[in-house]
Amino acid sequence: MTELVIDNFPKDNELWTVAEFGKIKWNEAVPDEPLIQVILNHGSNKRVSTTRIIAKSLTSYVTKGSAWLNGEKVGDISTAVTATFWFDSLREFQTISAWESHDTKTIWDENLGRHRNIRLYHIPPTKYSIPKEARDCQYHVYKANNGVEVIISSICLFDGLFGYSMKAKQIVFNNTADNAIKAMEFTGFNIDDYEEPPLENEEVIGLAKDMRDNDRFFLYHLKNSNYAQRAVNGISAQLTRNRNAESYITVNPWFTENHHWKVKGVWLENGKRFFVLQILNFAYPPSPDFFIIRENHNIIAENGEREPTKRNTRTKNSNTKPKAASDRKPSSDALPEDILVTGDAEIWVNSKHRKAIPKENKTKSQAMAPKEKHQEHVSTSQMNQSNSDVGKGNLTQESPEADEQPDQPKVVPNAIMLIYKALLVLHRDGDIDEVECLDSTGEWVDVGNSGLPSLYSFPKSTTWGENRTKPAFRLGASKVYPARRVGVFHVSAKSEDFYLIAIERIRNESYRTGVYSGFYESDFMVEIDGILKALESTSGVWININSEYQSEFVPITHRGDEKGIAKQIESRISAVEK
């Protein structure tokens, strides 16, 4: 996979983890792109840390808790989990500093031979280590509806809630609300130039170049909500006021009521206190249906009505490992296409949208690929007509009967994602009651209405349990590769429990997934590591697995799409029920 290289991160073959974001300072080289401190913890010794400076926009990709090797991201900390929280309101919150304690506790000290008092920290160093360089960093503490204290820094709050695309976040962080609206909005259009007018219930909104369609929600509310405008103006005022100094930025949510967050983070105290590393998704406030008009409407098509014309203003970034300079503004070419920096693609909002399609005329022509015609079917008079669509570029010499389409390149799907999508099909159709997935900490997570969490890892008793396509990192003198991942799913259907084990395939196009039944969840948890070790010894060949682990087991082979695989799973479930 193509990865972004952060140019000034340590290049010492050691693993470093993004522990916290520090102070922000004005960037004289690029005034609309402030610089931010990134504080890195050493992978094997949390007491060793270092500070690096990057462009603020890159924090959408250089997320807190991510692990880095020689400037490339290799994963996340092992304790990171996903969780979902609901908040009726974010108006009331507490502000704490990184090393602030909330109580003391008396313990018996064997070395001293007496009792002594210890401090209880809001963020215990044993759960998540924040270096002394960030001891003054401030955090908001919100109370979720289930009573959990959710702790989050201002930078994580901003990157998660303010805008959808990196470009939108970049504009909003560096401008007043009025200037941000001007930069994000397209107003130079005439509604009569489009094929279909907006409906009465649709809000017309114009999006400037480089804005994503999903930026429409934040732009709409920024134009119409005083609370959102105050939140953006507050950031701009802090940057302007502290232009000649480094300082922490305080960010408040741009709407306060009825929040629903999906987050990645660490449990500081199970069921009581959660530390947020990244907001993956959130529910937008109520929004209208939209009629979208894009400034670059002639190159953006909806549902394939028109092919996009080629833009000659930029060349595509073909570098397999593009670098990001610390003091430069990341452009759309700085990030490769396969890096997702904006969290989940799904938008949580009850709102529809349509894109405006311009009328066909001479000033707004659409560059379409010419339809091929055999030269025997075209007369000379047709070629000479002024409005003829026949030319050298689309004449063929081969007969239409011999014109065969080239073979399409094979797409190798991920076994885990195929099974996951197939289970979602069954869940939506009501064939199964719930879908759970085992995360990296060995906890069952409901994924019926959300994305996959961090996946379970192989015990790595052999090298087959390693993913050697990923870069290795060093722990002391040892070179360590990331573990191969596995999707372990629990499905309930008509009072029966089923378990599916899908292996992360790396270089193979053939997939098999093991389906187990007849276990209680607690019993299956005892067996899972043994099953995976047995699979490692057979290099993932299900048919050769030990008979000890074949009880109530059958594999399914899948090469098709999720609907076809869903039918296989459904037939397996039906067979057990009979």
C-alpha cells in the first residue's frame, strides 16, 4: 500500500507513537498553514520522547495513537478500541490538564514499611503515557448519556467535527467564519443554466473547487448557525492574538445538542472513563435536502451520466512514497489516493442531495469519448460535414464482429471485508439478529450498524502469522513484523450461535472462511487462539486443520460478491436449524 512519509519524523528503524499534539505557531513560510508540535513516544521505552513540527492539516492523517517507523505509519497502539457515545448536550464540561489528578489513594508500601498516598490521575500514565512536553495541554471532559467521562483534546475535537475534507478543515482552521464561507462556497452561477431546477424542499448550495460533496453540511450550518460561527471565529482569534508565540489552541464544538460519536481511543477505567484518540464519525445536526452546484460541475458527474474531462492543471502524483514537508501546505497531490484522512465515508445525517447538471450548450460542452465506428460504415460526405462526430480518432479497421473487449484486470478482494459485507446483507434482510466482531483487545463489538473495529491478530506462533508486506519495526535488537489479522464474527440467528473466522489473505486470490456452531461465546473465546495456531501450522489451509478443531465446523469458499457469499452463509445457517 502506498504510504505518506513525514519528512522530519525519526528515521532510526525504531518504532515511535504519536502521543499528543502540542503548541501551535504561525507559519511565516506559508501564512495560511500553521505549524503544530507532534510529541512522539518511543515504542519500547515510553520515558523517551521527541518533538517534531508538521503542518497542522496533516494531523488528520498523523492521528494520535498511530505508530510510525522511519516516517511511515504502520498501525495504531494495541490498546486502541472503538466505542460509540451519545450526548444530549455538550454545553456542560470540565477542563483538565494532562497530568492533573482528581483524587488520592492510600496504599501500603512494602519498601517503606508504611502507608503512603498516591495521586490518581484523570489520564493514568499506566493507561496512556503523555510526555512532560505536553503536561500543560488542556482537555475537555464530557459526560456521555451512559455516565462515561469522555476526555478529548481540542485538536482531536477539531479534526473530528469541523468539516469533512482536509481542504475544508484547512480553510476553517485558518480563517474567520466569513472568510471561510467565501473560500468554501461557489456563488457565480445562474440557476437557469441547469437542466432541472431545485425542488421546493431543497436548499441550493454551491461548492468551490477542491470541496467534497460531504462538505455541504458544515458549510450550510456555518452560514446559518451563530454557534458555529462563534466556534470558528474563536480559533481564528487565538491564532491572530498569539501570532508571535507558540500556544495551545482551545476548540469548542460548533453545535451542542444531541451528539452521537463513534471514536477510537483507550479505556482509562473500564465503563467509567474513556480517552479519545480520534473521532471516526459523528451525527450532524438536522439538515435540509440539498441541491448541489459545483464550481467544477463540468468535470464532476453524478451516477456516471457524463464522463469527467481531464484536468491539465496538475499532474498525478506517481510517487509510491510521497513526502510531506513540515512547513508546507499539504495539497491534494501530497496524499496518495488510497489514504483515507477524513474518517468514515458514511455520513450520519437524515438528508438527501441532488447534483445540478448543466444544460448542453456551446459554452459548457462536455468532453465525451467519441463513439467508435467502422470505416466501412462511414461515407466520405459524413466525414466532411461540419457537425460530424466522425474523425481519425474513432475510425476502426477491424470488423464489428471481431471487436472484442480486453479482459478486465482481476481485483483481489479482502476476505475479511467480503464476509463482513455479506453479514451486513443478511442483517439488513433480517436473516440474522446481530453481528459482532472480535476486536484487537479480545472484546466483542457490535458491527451491525457501524464499521469494522481494530481486528483480532494471530498469536504469531510461526512466521505465517506475520504480515511481511508491511514494514518491520525494532523492539530492542529484534525485528518485528505486524501480525496477520483475522476477522472473527459472531452471528445470532433463531436462537443459534454461529462463528465465522476470515483470514487476512495477502497474496492469494482464493478465500475460505471457517464457520463454527454449537459453542457458547465464553467457550468459543477459550478455543479461538488454539484454532488460529492450528491454522498457522497449515498456512491457513482449512481442510488440513487438526481434527481437534473441526467440531461443528465447515468451511465456505468464496470468490464472488457479498450477495453470493450471503446465500452460502444463509444456507449453512438453515442446514443447522433443520
